[in-house]
Amino acid sequence: MNFQVEWHERLGSTNMYMKDLVLQGSGIESGKIVAAREQTAGRGRSDRQWLSSPATNLCFSLYIEADCELIKIPSLTMAAALAVTDHLNTLKIPASPKWPNDVLVGNKKICGILSERIDHPGKTGMIIGIGLNVNMPTEEAEIIDRPATSMLIESGQAHDLSQTLKNLFQPLEHWIGEWENGGFYNLRKIWTEKAGPIGKPLSIHDGNLKKHGTLSGFGDHGELLLQTESGLETIWSGDVS
């Protein structure tokens, strides 16, 4: 994949900026990346705020040209989570993917991912938005409403944002390539190993809906299979704890 990076000092949302580029017919091709050193109006899943202080965290959006069914979008997000996990593991940061779209270190979030399908004349593509906590200090992580950490906190040293993005190219190319060639089927084994184990007790919260059970595995498109007292249930979205 030929990655082409467009850096900005400040953007509201890298996903929205990329979407505008695509809809304007700017000749965007697979591998286009829009990155920002500060993001002021980003959004995560369930419309949560996804912000970044200046020159602290890595916020970027990657465009992939693919005529992808909506049902396959979750597993593309999971492929990106595996890529981030691989990179962090090479730095001896014990990260693991969390269903459906996060990367954790222990029980603390270090990365969030949001994928969107976009249709425009003559093309259909996917925008993968990734927010990786790179140089967030402990005092900033402690004021977030959910447990959070960063590469700085975990490794004890600061990391260059541009170089961190470049270091993600190889794992992103690998795991997105696996997804393009076989969908979630090509991710299932390693995802289950890293996000499991099977039988782990889980609670799923989706709005006012709460379910409890144990992890039974993952379906053909990355959906979570929850074994409950009333039987096996298929879960497509929700917060897992």
C-alpha cells in the first residue's frame, strides 16, 4: 500500500476532513492519510468526544478504497486494532485489542478506532479514524472519565508523532491486507487469542440494555458471541467490561 500523509497542525476532526476531501472528488486513493497534531472536534463511538491536546497524541484517518458491505465494517476496525497492538507490543507495551474498537493496556484505554463507509460517484471507500495516546502525561490521563494511559506513561519516554505514524505503516498494511483477502476469517484466530480468552466473564452495556455472560467467541464478521443463562446471543455493539 502506498501511504501518502497530509499533516495538519490543527483540525476539528480528521475523519470529517477526509470525508470532505473524498466527496469533493479530489482524486483520493487508497493509502491517503490525514493526520493532525491537535484535534478539537473529533468523535468516537456513540458520539463521544475524541479530542487531542496540541502535539500530544496521534490522530489520523486512513482512506481505503473498497466496495465493502456494511456488515464487514466492524472487522476492518478490528484489523486496525490488531495493527496498533502489534506496534505497541514491539515497544514492549503489553497492549491487547478490546472488542469492538479499542486497544487497552491492562484495563486502560490507549487507542480508539472509528471506521466509516463513504459513497461517492464512481467510488466506495472506508475511512478508518485512529486516535492513539502517545505523549499524554499522567495528570491528563487521570482527569479522563474512563481509565486511560499512553505510550509515554507505559514506556517512560516521549515518542515523535510523525515517526510513530510511520512505524504503524507496516502493521496497518499487513492486517488490512489480511482483511481485504479474507475478511474476519483471516483475523479470527489472532483476534480471539489477543482479545479472549474464551470463557471470560463479560458484561455488555448498550444504552439502557445490559447483558451478562461469558465470551463464547466471535462470529463470521467479528460480532461478539455471548453465552448467557438463556443461551447464546449475538452482540453487534456495546461497551464491554
